[in-house]
Amino acid sequence: MSQQNKTERREAARAQALALQQQQAKKERRSRFIVFGALAAAIVALVAVAAVILIGEAGKKNVEDIPLAEVATVPSTALETGGIPIGSDLVAGGENDGAPVVDIYVDYMCPVCGQFEDINAADVEAMASGGEATVVLHPVSILDRASNGAEYSTRSAAAAYWVADRAPEQFFAFHNALFANQPDENTEGMDDDELAAVAEGAGVPADVAAGIADGTARSTFGQYAYSLTLDASANPDLANANGGFGTPTVMVDGTRFESWNQPGALLAAVQGGDAAAEPSEDPSAEASEEPAAE
């Protein structure tokens, strides 16, 4: 092999340097591509997170995480501590003086609450109308997530509070009618027009039912339903066997009553003063859920 002369060596060195420069330029372009790609992915991720936050906030639909005591618009027939009391005349806002107080927390989408209604509706009416107990109904909204974005629990609870406020004589009948027409979980449930029709079928005046149909009931008492649910979820006295709040929850004079799934047990507890009977399991634990305004 012949030895390179000085000129050839210089040209070879120059070619090698050029090749190294080209290789380095390729590396830098590749690095810039990776950096910019990662930056673009980060931006996309940030946008996605922001979208989730915005969707979550939008899902609350004009309600805030405030306690019930701070809610400005409250049903006129509601107790200061929450819920709608029913006395012997079965009119919202009534009470039976000196009688035990039976608090009942329900979600109108909750199938276990439907079971409670099937077993106990007649006895609940009998204990109220017979003066044996003041029944306090607490419609809550823990199952909005189960209505495909239609927030059925909030809308139906707000409709109940609307009727309690504007047509108290028909509140109890409307409450029962909501269970008689209860939709299945994981459906959108009834729309506002259908809720209004159920209300009219329960004797609610047409002008009051119109406020359900046009969304006024939801905008007026949606916050009340949401905040009442928040308060109930944070109340340790209402906690079920799993340590959470579920529906139905039944309290007799402040003591959690677990045996509501035994026909006649609730009425017997009210009449006999035995609120401590224990069932083999706690049915309300099946529906335990923190409030969600979806």
C-alpha cells in the first residue's frame, strides 16, 4: 500500500472532519426531534388534564361543595337540619308532636331504595297518618353517575323538594310516585318533562309541574339536594357497615335501624320503641357511594 503524501493526508483529514460534522448534525436533529416530540406530548397531556378538570367542574352543573347550613335557597317546608317532615295529614312540613322521628334517606335512582319502598311504603304512611311517628324524608343524590350523564338523582331530588316547597299537600304522593316509576340504574332515567308528568299524575298542580319540566326545580333546589348529600356523607351517625353513607338509610329517633328489609319490622320498632334490631347484613351498604355531581 502506497503511503499518502502531505496533500492527500490533508484531504483525508478534511473529509473525515466533514463526515464527523454531518454525523453530529444528524444527532442534534434527532435530539431536537425527541425533545420537541416530548414537549408536544407534554402539552397534549396538559390539555387533556385541563379538559378533565373542566369536564369535572362542568359536571357539577352549578352546585358548590358547601354545607347545607350555607345554602341560600331552602324548601320552605324543610327542617333546619335537613329533610322534609310529614305528620298525620301527610303534608310536607307537618309533624306528630311527641312521636318518634323516623328519618329516611333515599336516592330515587337507587334500586335498594326501591326495595325499601316495596317493603315499607304502606307502613311508613300508616305510622305518619296514625300519629305514631313524624317521618322525615331526605331525597339525596349519590347516584348521578348511574344515569349516563343525565344527573337523574339530582333532578328527581330537586323535583321532590320543589313540590315540597310549592305544593306540600302533594309531596308525599309525588315521593311515592317517583318510586312507582323508578328507572333502572345505568339509564338516563326520566327527563324533566316525564318527571313533570309523574308529578301531575300525583296531583301536583300544572303550574308547579311546569317548573319541573322547564328545569326551574333543578336550578332552584339542586344545590340543596347536593349539600344535603354532602352533609349526610360526612355524618358518622349515618355510616353503614362499610363506614360510608349509602341509601336507603333509616334512623329511628337518631338510632340507625338496620332491619328495614324485614316486612313489618320498622313499624314494630316505632310502635314498640325497639330501634336496635339487627339484620344479618346491612342492605344499604350495597349502595354506599360518596356524592357525585356528574
